[in-house]
Amino acid sequence: MTTAIQQTPLPGVGVRYDFTTEEGLRLGVVHHHSGRRQLFLCSADDPDSARVTIELTEDEAHALIDVLGGSQIVEALAGLRQQVEGLGIDWLTLDPDSPYAGRTIGDARIRTRTGVSVVAVLRGAVPHPAPGPEFAFSPGDTLVVVGTPEGIGSLGHLLRRG
Amino acid sequence: MHAQALLWLELGGLILGLALLARLAVAWRLSPIPFYLLGGLVVGEGGLIPLVPSQDFVEIGADLGVILLLLLLGLEFTAVELRRALRSGATAGLLDLALNYTPGVAAGLLLGLGWAPALFLGGVTYISSSGVVAKLLGDLGWTANRETPLVLSILVFEDLAMAILLPLLAVVALGGSPLGAILAVGAALALVALVLTVAARFGEGAGRLVFSGSDEVNLLTLVGVTLVVAGLTEQLNVSAAVGAFLVGIGISGEAAQSARTLLTPLRDLFAAVFFVFFGLSTDPAAIPGVLAPAAGLAAATAITKIATGWWAASRAGVGRRGRVRAGAALIARGEFSVVIAGLGAAAGGAEELAPLAAAYVLIMATLGPLAARAADLRPRSQRKRLRIRRLARRRPGSGRSAEPTPGGPAS
């Protein structure tokens, strides 16, 4: 069963993502426009109010994701890797100053130039599985890519330098 | 003494005084706005220390302060957020307008100020201070609360409403004809709609076009564009402040983020000058006489804001404590009330408007944060767990004074 994550825009602040756990606690993350992220937990007696708020740096957030076992996409891909020898799977983050920030997968001609497929793009907490050529990257996106290790290496280079 | 030397001494002394007041505000975890106003009342005409040589600078600085306040406000929200707030928050926004504009107008008429000053007074009581409220939400750890999106969308609605109100009030102040008022509001509406549409579609691209890698170039470009647009809108009778606000909305994405970082210090300096200017052009001798009506108006409009927040939050299924928090968060009035009162005072008319607005904002900018902290009080059994958050905030570099105490000063 997948958990339904609610996404609420906070004008001027950012976006709030939250869900209610089986225990009945509301748990979530606030992504600020400034790049800050806060993990919060609400109490059972006042589910509207954040009881604990924890500020996470980018590294801390990644560490927490690792500990928790990654997203469902990551788990599914880990299974795939076991099935095919020599297949490389990697996660590439698009730097804000990348020449492809704001441009589409088609523009970058990733498949033609490197033989690598972008199987999903993670934007914040929202996964975009199987993006088409018209899908536009935005800075900070995490690209889940599949291909040969060499191909992935040259794609990393391509995304940084163009 | 040398005239130039006297100018620098006076200006330096004034700004040092402001620094001292801001320090007090930070230490007491209150908004600095009432402190600056008090500072302004003490100096200047009728106050203890008259300001002579720096009067001209302070006057222009104050106008610049208004423009920067509105520019930063526009940068706060993206066009997409504004359009969404208009669509989903319109009912709560209109209720807010009806409940909080009316008491000001009614009080103005009861006090015999006449129609035009009464309309300005309505603007003073209507708009919550988005600066104070945003700071409260962050300090009290309310950002993730369920009622917070409603509070924010009410603020967004108020800001858009102000873009329409300012030109309307400007025409009223000039004693313009109904036709002139309709034209000004029509022009403002058209401009807002145009910027919202264009910015939502091309905002990021426009931002990237204007922005280069150099902070220096960006700062000069931004200030230059803003002042030119402010001048043009002023010429169209739409008010310079609205022009600055529209420039802010027009820039979004990465560009808006870096513009905010660049301009915030500049805004803080000139906004402080603006509050002082309002204080010093208000006669302190007139304050005691308007204290009673200001207090009454403050009490009434605190209740109407709580009612607004309560209603909006309950409609969204938020529990009782959340509804109280939503209402309490909205109480604070501040910078934009002073902006509107400043416009009204500059237009002439009733002499009581400026002192009344000054006394009102003094009360509301202080009462708002205190009320919000009181609404944050929880039953004793839960206080202990709160410590987790309080400990976590104590990071190196964040001084003791900046640390929020959810229990308020009494705890």
C-alpha cells in the first residue's frame, strides 16, 4: 500500500508535504523557497500544530533518506540491478548553474549522445516516473538514470558543462 | 559648526538611536516598528530633539523606504502563488476585508474625520503586517501547522487588495472625481492582471534576462528598474508603491531569491527611516488625545482579525486551538498600516489621522506578537516535550535573544 502524501503550497514560504502515520501522527517536511527544509511531527492531541520541528541540511536529509531505505523508486531499481549484469544505475543532481536547467530532455539529446535513459526525475519529494522528451529539468532535480557506467559518466559531464 | 559636519552628526545620531531601539526590540522579541515610531515621535517637530539639516534626507529616504517595502513584498510571492491565492482564498480574503476595513471607516466617521480620512483609516485597520506575521510563524514554529496556509493566503489576498486600494486612496486624497477614481483603479487592475499573466508565463525567463552573475550589476539594475516603474505608475496616478510591488511580482524563481538577499539590508535601513519619518512628522502632543479611540479601535479590530482567522481555519477543518492561532497570528498591524496612514497624512485633511494611526500601530504591532505567543501556550503536561525544539534552535551563532520562547515572556 502506498502512503498518500499531501502537498500544500505555502505562499511566500515554500511547500509543505505531509501524511498521517498508521499511529495517527501527522508527519511531514516543509521545503522553503530558500532551500531550507524542516522535518516536523505533530502531536496526537492537536494534529494541526507542529510539536517538533527539526531543521535539516541537505547532507543530513540525504543521510536520513539513506537510513530510511530510500524512495520506492530506489527500491524498485535496486531489484532491477540485481537482474541485469553490467547495468549502471545512478542518481545525478542537476546543479542550478547547469546549462540544462530549464531545458527539456529532448534538448539535451541524452539518449543519442550517451546511450543513457532517464527513467525518473525526483523533484523535491515528488517523483516523475518515465519522463518524456518534453520534460523540462529544473535546478536541483535528481535524475535517476540507467545505462552503462561509461555512459552515465559522460552524462554527468554533459549536465555540468553542456 | 560646519553645515556638512552637522548633517552627518545628526543623521548618524538618528541611525544610532534606531540601532539602539532595534536592539531593544530584538531583546524583547517584539517588532521594531513601534520602537521606530516612538523614536520618531521623540525627535522632530514638537518632540524633544528637533531635526533640522537632515530633514530633507529623511524625507526622501522615507519615500524610498515605502518603495523598497513594497518591492520586497512583491518578491515574497510568485505570480503563480498570487493567482492560486485569489482562486482559493477569495472568500476568506473578502470576509477579512469586510470585517477589518469597516471598523476603521466607521471609527473615522464617528470621530468626525470626514470621508477621505475615514477611508484611509479603514486601510490602516485592514492590512495585517506580513513582515511581523511571517516572523511570528517562523519564530513560534508554526510554519508546518495546518492553519498556516490559510493565514498566508489571507496575507496574499490583502497584498493584492492593497495594490488596488492604494491608487484608489491616492485619487481620494487628491479630491479627485469619481471618474478619476474609476480610471486609477481600472489602470491598477489592468496592470496587476497584466503582470500576473506575464509573470506567471515568462517570470523566470524575465528574471534570468535581467540577472547577471554580478551582485553589483543586479542591485543597480533592480533599483533602477523599480524606480523607473515607480515613477511611471506615479505619473499614471496609480501610486509609486504599486509600481514597485508589481516589479517584485514580475520577478520570480532564482532571480527573486537573490534579489531578496540583495535588497533586504537596503529595505531594513530605509524602512526604519520611513517609520521614523512618520513618527517625527506626527505631533506627539496630539497622541494622548487620541489614545482612547485608538485603544478602542485596537480592541475591536483585534477581535475582527481573530474572527477572520477562526472562520477561515474552521472552514478548512482545523481544530479549536488552530483556529485561535490563525486569528492571533493575523492581529499584528505594522508597516502597511503606516504606509497608508502616511499617504493619508501627506494628502492633508483631518489632522487627527496621523496621531491616531501612530497610536493604533504602536498598540497593534506590540499586541500582535504577544497575542500570538499567548495562543501558543499549551497545557502544562506538554511543555516538557517542547524543550526538544527549544534545544534544537540553540545553534552556534543564533544568540539567546533570537531564540523563540513559545510560552511567551511570562514563562
